[in-house]
Amino acid sequence: MSYTRTTNRNTSSDPTKKKRLKTKPLLFLIAILLAGNLLWFIAWLIPNNPGGSETVASVDGKPITREEWMVKMESMVGKEALLALVNSRVMGAAADKFDIPVSDQEIDLEIALIRSAQDSTDTSLQTMDEEQLRDRVKSQLILEKVLTKDIVIDDQEIKDYYETNKSLYNIPTSYRTSIIVTESKEEAEAAFAELDNGSAFDVLARERSKHYASASLGGDIGYVTKDMKTLDSAVVKTASELGEGKWSKPIKLSDGTFAIVLVKDIEKGQSFSFEEVKDHVRRELSLEELPQTVTPETFWEEFDASWFYGES
């Protein structure tokens, strides 16, 4: 399978026309993040009781068995979870066939770019631990390298892109943040007192937070940076001033609600040089040369992949 196109466009960069970080690879990654996480959850459940007769819940004295639960879960998310697993294996086979290496440094760069591009409405990354995230990013990198391996981009175009979009590769310090939002100051102060008395932040967030998008995630809103515009400025300011593992006193938000802010982790900012990102830039420009978005399913036939749902 070959995707060959040579570009020799005139790229005298217009500094007023900056290209944004490409979204198609990010959208693909986000789609498999959730499915992959569900797969790990299902795999964890199955070995506990292969027979499936264990009662996991009951209503009016009538049991709901593990088997019923698993069947229902499989019907809801099984196809997506299996798709993520098959695609991961397909990309591994592609890496072996085309001798495509993926270094830890490349994965680090992609994760830094993903985190810097995340906004407060995107909660996909909060569902993954570090190992799962790195595995998904590696699969995505393999896909991009396979798709772009035969596309030639002029060196000057790569340099011009970097110079025009240099700010994309100056990653600011980011703060992994959780919040508890309450309707009144009194509720916030009560929650703050419980935290001081040893209550777990994530438990209180699930029980008390009115920010429903993050409450189910234990209050986690992902990575916050000082220049983030999609989040209340009071949360941004507070997070950037807290130390790692520290939470704030109640603060007032612009809509009149109150919040307690916790910073769980701090990722120090970093700047990437041209030499560090030139391969990434080459892929970005090469992907723009493709006539359409290509997914791992395109390679199923080549690597003899199949599943019981039928056609891919």
C-alpha cells in the first residue's frame, strides 16, 4: 500500500496566517482513548467469575447476575472496545512490516502537544492512565508514519511551518486540576472542612460538585494552563498558584458559584527546537497531502484481521 505525493509548493510564509495544530489525529486518538479504557475494564471483570452466576445487584429481591451485566455491557461498548484492540494489533504488525520505530521522545512530544491543545470541554484524557495513553499515542504515530512514509515534503517548507507556528512548540506549564463546585459559599466551606478532616477530594466531588461534567470523574478537569480561555479565570489563576497536591480555600466564580481547586500534578513547561520537532512537522504537512482521513481499518485486509462483527 503506497501513498506517494511530492509537494514543492512555494511556502514564503505569511506570518499573519498561522496553521493550527492538526485536529484529525487528535480526534482519532480521543475516539480510541475511551474505547480502550472500557476494554481494560471489561478484561478486568471477566476473569473474576467465568461462570457469570454471581449476583452483582438486585431489585425487589430479584438478582442481576454478572453474566447479565457483561452481556449488556458488551452490547453497549463491546464493538468499540474490540475495535480498539484489533486496531492496536494491526498497527503493531504494520510497524514490524515497514520497520517503523517509535521512540519515547516522540511519544513525549505528542503527549505534550495533546495536553497543550486540550480545552476544558474535553474530558477524554482523564479516563486514561499514563501507560494506556502512551500505548494509544504509539499506535497513532505508527499509523501516521505508515500513511506518510512515501510523501516527500520540501525541507524549506518544513522550516517555514516551524517558524510560522513556533508558539505551538513552546509548551506552557500545565496543572492537572480537579474542582468541587457548589452553589453557595456555605456549601463550599462545608466541603473544605471535610477535606481538612481527611475526606477524599474525588469522593466529595462526586457527592457534592455541581460541575456535572467533572463530578463523575472525581472533579478532574484535565490540564490547566495560565492562558486558558475556555475556563473560569478564577480557576485558572488559583490552579497556577497552588503547589502539587494542594487544594485551595473556596473561591468565587464568575457565575456566582463557588469552587475548591485541587492541583494533582504539575507538568513543567518546555520548548522544543526545530531539530526535535522536524519529523513531527513533516508528518503534519504530509497528512495534509492525503485526499482523505485514513483509519487503521484500511490495513485490516493487508494484515489478515477479522472479527465476529463482520466487515470492518
